[in-house]
Amino acid sequence: MDCSVLVILILQVCAVLCDENEYRLVRDLFVAYDKRVRPAVHWSQSVNTTYGVALAQIIDVDEKNQIITTNCWLNQNWLDPKLRWEPHKYGNITVIGVPFTDVWRPDVVLYNNADSTSTLTSVSSNVIIKYDGNVTWLSMSIFRSSCTIDVKYFPYDVQNCTMRFASWSFGIDQLNILSHSDEGDISNYVPSSEWALVQYRPRRQLEKFSCCPDLVPFMKYDIVIKRRPLFYLFNMVMPCVLITLVALLGFYMPPESGEKVSMGITTLLSIVVFLMIVSESLPPTSDVVPLIGLYYGVTIAIVSSATAMTVLTVNIYHKGTRGIEVPVTVKRLFFGLVARILCIKLDLPSPPYSGLTRIPSHDHCVYERSSDTDMGTQNGGLHARFPASVVPPDGGPRTCSTDAHEQQLVRVLRKVYQTIERNEIRISEQDRRDVIRQEWQQLALVIDRLMLIIFIFATVTVTLVVMVPQEYDKD
């Protein structure tokens, strides 16, 4: 239905139900009124319009698409000479309200609009007209405006989103936009659970475009908001801290369990999953790395290094099986210095006994047990003395008798001695390997504790840098 037909119907209804004076007033005002004509006294003069935007609510901030959604109340005021009347001629009526579609309106739009259907989310009431031609238009609209999101200090970031309003078709010579107030109106603002409003200020600027020679007055409203970080600290940072601490406790796990490396890899995968969740909520930018992304990156590096050090300690733990002795310098450094600093009580084994000792004589070959071993004799060992008349080529016992029985006895004693000597050598070698193996295991224990303290200190330091609230200045 055409607007003119609707006005005629409204006037006809008012002719029966409305006040006669108001009916006559509306009829006289709009009988020759054309809303297509700019309400200027002279065509060369500009129409002054005061423009005000009251911030009612911050609905959403889409970091990924860099869009802020706000609920705003608009207040526009201008002077229309064609809508003046003398109150005493119309029953002293000074104010009337008519549909906003019946009067001329300034074509002020949001220049950084990010929603093509923004006109569908606008609610407008009647315009209020005073007898002196002053027109006031109050409306409410949900704006989706583009905003450059700086996520460098996420989740402690401070964003400055600006809404830019100006006329789309008129320059300053035809339509001059003035600020309704020097301060932003937040009297009806509903606080957001995610963002804290730091500042809301209006400012007027003149800009020039390449298409048009005239300057265009802009009303810009800066919305400075600060993120409330509790949600992200509890749901993103805290699980990462706990997973990292669990990964570091792998140093405390015994190497013989065989689960040290698998534990580190499992926690590393868990942190990577959390990093993917964080990256989905942030805009894909290559300019800066978000603070929380940097934290996850450092945490992944810590857990990866801890897993690599776990592999090293497991290798050290099992290195003693090859019979390689621990270097003396390493013993002095870790057993003498590091273990004392970390207050680690080591259970180092005593050196193995020296085995059989051959004591030469002028005319006898004497083989005796070392005084350090107990072979069941009270005087320190078993002594086997033989005369020097018989010297076997293999260095065995000698005997002075040439009797066949004595020679047979010598051969038997020689075999017994060789068996005992081989057994003692085997036991001595086994004891030496056991000592070496235990030394390597103790070295792995000291390195494990040292790495545990180092990585816990690094984790706590990085976490405090992220979790402790700080003020970051925007560049």
C-alpha cells in the first residue's frame, strides 16, 4: 500500500475519532509537504543535524570474523521549516507525533557496516515534531560493524572498535552532522559478562573521498573494551598447566617401568589438542602471535624437551649393562656437587674385592687368598705352599718330590686351583659390572631430579607471566 494512501486513511480515521484541532493541524502540515525535498530555507544552505548514539549493550565480539555486534539507541534532531505552525490556531497544540516514514530524514548510515540486513533489525517510533519545526527521531538498531581485533595480548587484550556514521549522499554543504553530546551516553548500558567497557566517547571528523570534492562530516564513536580473562584462564590455561605438571612428573617415574616416554608423548598430544581449540576462536593473522598461543608454544617446547630428557635418562639408566665405567669428572660433578645441592642421598656400592694375589718367594711359589675375603679360616685365608723343585710351565704349584703319587696329587691340586681362580675372576667381574650398573642408575636418578626441578621452575615462571593479570598498552 502506498504511503500517501495510508496517510489519507489515517486522516479519515482521525476525522472521526481524533481531536479536530490535531486533525486540522496534520492535514494542513502535510497537504503540500514533500519528504523528497531537503528541508533547507535556501537550496545553498546546509541542514544541521545533531546525531547521538547511546550504547545499550555489547551483544557479541566475533574475533575470528572481526565483527562487533552492539545494541544502540539513536537520537537525531533537525529543523524543518515546512513543519511549523502557530499553536493558538490549533487549540494550543505544541507537539505532535507522526510516522517517521512521512517526513524527510537524513540519510545517515553506518559506514563500517558488516551486515546487509541491518535495516531489518531497526525499530523506529514516530517522529516528534514541535511547533517551531524541530523534528526529533528516536530509534533503536542492532549494528554489526567491522572492527580490527588485536589479539596480541589475548586473553588480556583491550580492543578499540569505532562506529563511523555519516551521510551517504550529502556533503557538509548540504547536510552538516553535529554531535549531540560531548560525552558518550551509557546511562542505559547493560554490562557484558565477557567484556568490561573502559571508555565510550564520540568525536567528529571531516573526511574527503576521491569520488566527491565536498568534505563529509563523520560522527565516530570509539568503544574501548577490555576482555574479562577468567573464563579463558579456567578453561584453557589451567588444564594446560595441569597437563604440563603431569608430564614433568614423568621424571619421578622409575625407568624400569617403561612408561616414562609414553607418558610424555601422551601429554604432548593433549596440549596440541588444546592449542587447536584456542586457534579456532582467534582470527587467522600472521602479524602477531597471541599471548595464550605463545604460552601454549612454550609449554609444548617444555614438554617436548622433558620427553627428550626422559629418553636421555632412560639411556643413562641402562648404559651400565655394557660395562662402561662412569667418567671420573661426571662422578665428581653429579655425585659430589649436584647431589648435595639437591639433597639426594645416594646409595653408591663399595668397590669389589681384588680376588687372588700371588706372592712370590725365593724358593717357593705361594698363592694366598686376599685378606679382605673370608674363606672360612680365621687367619685371613687359605695358603698353599709348594717346594720350588717342580715348576710347571703354566705357573702352577711346584713340588720337590718326583714320586708318581705326589705328581698326581699336584695335577689334582692344580686343577682345583684353576677352577677356584676362574670362579673368583668371574665373581670379581660380576661385582665390577654390578658396581658400574649401580653407578649409572644413581647418575640417572640425579639427572632426573635435576631436570624435574629445572622444568618445574620454567613451567611456573611461564605460567605466572600468563596467568597474573597485567596491563598491556596498545600500540
